[in-house]
Amino acid sequence: MVTIVADTTAGLPRELTARLGIPLIPQVVVFGEESFKDDTEIDSATFLKKLKAARELPKTAAPSPAWYNPIYEDAKRRGDSVIVVTPSAKVSGTFRAAEVAAQDFPGLDVRVIDSLTIAGNLGSLVLMAHEWAQKCENTDTVVNWLNYWIPRGRLYFLVDTLEYLQKGGRIGGAKALLGELLQVKPILTVRDGQVEPFEQQRTKKRALARLMEIVEEQCPKNTGAHLCVMQADAKEVAETLAADLRSRMNLKDIPIYELPPAIIVHGGPGALAVGFFEA
């Protein structure tokens, strides 16, 4: 058997990962002297309240390698192999933590896969990997499928301000937009594992309309594209966007994922995103 391991940056609902038996590693968010694991000690709603009241931007920390040990130990006892699907190594230390932990298990087949993405697209890759693992039970096959789909992922998002990305050091090539913030609403993307500018619109309304156009232009109109919507403190807008996309893309269901605290730190309240995979 193959054990698929995820972390909270995937944004998958806890009840879903628990039902599927996918171990979930927490990220850490830090407010001053207080730190919280974002799987059990703080949720997105509580985090947003603290974020809005905070005088200083909170920080994030990657999981400790030791947190992977129980999962690796269980897999070794069962004779399973392990595939850890992590957020982009360019924006998170999770990949490194999973690799360091694996060094303590030399007899265990552990594959740590850099998804080159975050949030909903990472969640989709985790769910796909779990499904493949259940069907074929072959580690190499699952890894090969992941390596096929990872470069086909497309993630586009809007933020109310680049302030959070700038202060958190995750802004990548979008630095060039900082001087124009008062005049434009940027559409950002994740390219090669880091945040980059895609294009600019004059208003948020136009940016939202353009986001739908991008999906129509690039996303295959089938469930295999794993189209999803992500939001932070923008539930109503996300529901409207998902409903419009269901109609335009002729899809019965488009999941809406709540962005986890470790991502809201950098995207800020009001962040909205779409993710999918090209064939």
C-alpha cells in the first residue's frame, strides 16, 4: 500500500482527510510570543479575527520534521511506502521538513514531491494521488502521475492588497507591481512555484470578470480539470464565482476551499483564487 501525506496548506476539509485516511501535518502561525498549529489550535475564522486586530503581521513556520515521525513509523510497521505531497519549496519549508524526517527511516520508501503550488491545486493533487494509490498500489506509478500533472496546474488569484505578500517575503516577481497598487487590481499566478504577476485590471469587478474569462479560456470543460475556488473572508463572492463557473463550464460541482491560516498570512483577508489543471 501507499500512504499519501498532506499538510494544511492544501486547504482540504479535516473531515475529508480524516474519512479518506490521509495524514495531515499542521503549519504554524505565530502572533508575537504565541504560536498555533493550524490543524487543531486555530482555524481560519479565529485566525482572521486575530489578524485584523493584530498590530504586526503574524509569521509562519514550517512543520517540525519530528511531526512526520509517527506517520513514517506507522507506514514502516504496515510495510507501506509513503508519498508526501508538499507545497512549493520556494514558499514553504515543508518539503525540507519531510525530507529531513525521512532520513531517520533508511529502510522506508519515502518520496517527497514538490507540488510547485499551494492551496486548492495542492489539495487536488493530494486527492488525485490518494485515488491513484487506492487503485494501483504502486509507488512509482503514483509518482509518475504526480509529475505529469504538476506542471499542468494553473492557479490565479486576487488579493485586496499586496501588503501581506510583501511583508511575508512571498511576493516573488510581483514586486514590480508595488508602485502601482493605487491604480490597479493585479491578477497574480503561481508560476514555477512562486508568486508572479499575470495581468492588471482597473477595478476589482473587472478583475473578477477577467478571472472567469481566464478559466473559460484555459480550463478544460470536464471534471478531470479539478476546477476549484478558494477564498479567505470572501465566502459570498466565492459562492457567486463558483455558481457562475458551474454554469459557464457546464459542471455540476466546483468545490470551494477555505484558505488556511498559513496562506491567509500572505494573501490577507479578501483573497480569492481559482485553480485547475490543463490536459
